[in-house]
Amino acid sequence: MGNVRSTALGMAAGAALLVTALSGCAEPAGTEAKGRPSASNTVRTAAAGGTVGRHGSACELPVSFAVARHWKAKAVDAEAELSQASKGSDGDLSGALADAFLRQGPVTAACEIDAKPAGNIGFLRVWTGKPGNGDAGSVLRAFVAAEDNVSKAKYHSFTTGGGLTGVAVEYLYTSKLLEETKRESAFAVGTPDGPVVVHLGGMDTEEHEAMRPAYDLAQQTLKIV
């Protein structure tokens, strides 16, 4: 999950670019996160600038939620990206790298919401799974475990403004390449169409905290479509 990058989905650009592309562990880790990760007791939600999830929105998902003002959502066609990467000049290598960035544990990338238009460096990413992949808690734990190099994960249940329940996690991710640590957050809910995971990374812990109100907005306004 780290990202000084074009977009997380530029799979055809080759292995070097892909290492700095998609996934919560692909955004470049910056400032070292001190202490243990924990959600703030005071939830500061960002001003809403639109909604994703419903039919006709930028990303059609099993859930809908409000997107922070100026953030830009883009759907991810993981199957198409995987197919294109497997046909690249390095074939199996591109396919394997694309799979590593487009799939994490039991879920697959479905939407990314870019913070750059709002002045931050990072993404709010949505991952979806197939029905029967497990309850929200087990899916979220598998998602975090698949990221590697994580520590001090703290899980807790939550309830959205609309009464939907789910499981959230705060944890630290350490980049072996950059030898730096940053804070990340994610939450998961179950739906009739399968589990949904929403993840917030960021260039570093400072950026993560600056973008946190957009993440809290998504969590509080989440509804099953």
C-alpha cells in the first residue's frame, strides 16, 4: 500500500512503476507513526461533495456513502486490468504484479477515491468480495494480514449513522524499502452481495490524519444499496 504515483492501476507501466502503485501498502511511507494507532475520540467528518455506490455513480458498489468535497472517485475494473497485464511483454510477471496490487486477501479493488483535488496525497479505496467470503471481522483481519509488515492492529465494532454495523481497524504499516512506518485505517461490512472493505492509507501519517475526516464521513454515511 504506498504511492508517489500515476494511478494505482497503471499496471502496464512495468514492475518498477507497479512497486509504487496501487494498494494500501503502496503509498510511500513517510513520517514514522509514534505509539499505537487509535481512532480519535472526536470524529471530524468532512463536508460531503457527492455520493458513490449507487447506480449511475462513479463507482457502483454493494454499498453507498458520501464522498468528501473535491475528492474524485474512479471505478476499478480489476478483471480488465488483470487481463491486460497478463498480455504484456513480460506476461506472467506483469500478471502476478497486477494481481498483487488488485487483490488483497479475500477482496478485490473496486473503486479508488483520490484526495489530490482536495490538496492531500492519498486515496480512499474500496475493495469488494464474493458472497460467502466470511463475516466482516474475518474478512478485515484477512485483508490486514495480506498487507504484511503491519503491527499494533486494534479492531473495534462500529455502527453507521443509518444503523449498519461493521468492524474497523487502526494499525501501523512499515515499508521495508523506505524503513519508515505510517498509520493506516480500514473498515468492513457484510452485504448480501459480499463483503466490502474501505481503506485509507496516505503518503505518511500526517497525510493520513489530514484525510481522516473523509474516511470518517464514508464510515458514518455508509448504507447498503
